[in-house]
Amino acid sequence: MNRMLELYEFDVQNCAKSLWMTPAMVRELHDAGHVIGLHSHSHPTRIERLDFDDQVREYRTNFEHIRAITGSDPQAMSHPCNSYNEDTLTILRELGITLGFRANMARPDLRNLEWPREDHANLVQRMAA
């Protein structure tokens, strides 16, 4: 991957500036009344495969980062890649998260940490068809 980036003279740092929100941007959204929620810290695509302690680190780090930026404890979240398990739900409850969203429209028991939502990737795919 690094060789390919070099070959095409791709500037990763410059690209990152337009991909990631700055803390100031997040704070601006928060101050405008938007809900800023957890999504894990490093976005593992299969977070349910992490052991309990690694999941705690993922969500605790993300929680603390958001609190440092907004001055408020996050209360909502979205499951990255719809990946989670009972450990995840326990951790989120311990952090005080009261609303969580799946990444699909499946309707399990409709528990407060598993509300269905349509993933943007699904919408984009349908729009292209």
C-alpha cells in the first residue's frame, strides 16, 4: 500500500485534512444542538471479536475524547459496521449510553441500544441502481 501511495505521489496528510473533522468542527456541531455520539475509537470493523477489555478501551477512549471536545458526556452511539455483542451492550450501559443504533433495518427486540437505522452505504447503493 505504501509503495502504491508513493508511486502515485498521494499525500496522505493533505487528504486526511479533508476526510476527518477537527475538534473545532465537532464542537461547533455540538454547540448547534446536534447529538455527538460514540462509534468506537479506532473503528474496528468486527468489534464483537474483541475481548471485553479491548472493547472497553475502544469505547472509553472515544467517550473521553468526545467529552473533552464537547464538555458533555455522550449519551448516544452507532454500532460500527453493525458489529456488537452482549459485552458491547454492557459496556455502553456502564458508560451511560442510553440510545444506540444498528447499521441496518433489522428489528430485533428494539432494545434502547439496538434501534434500526438505514446505513448510508445502502442508500447510496440504491440511488445508483
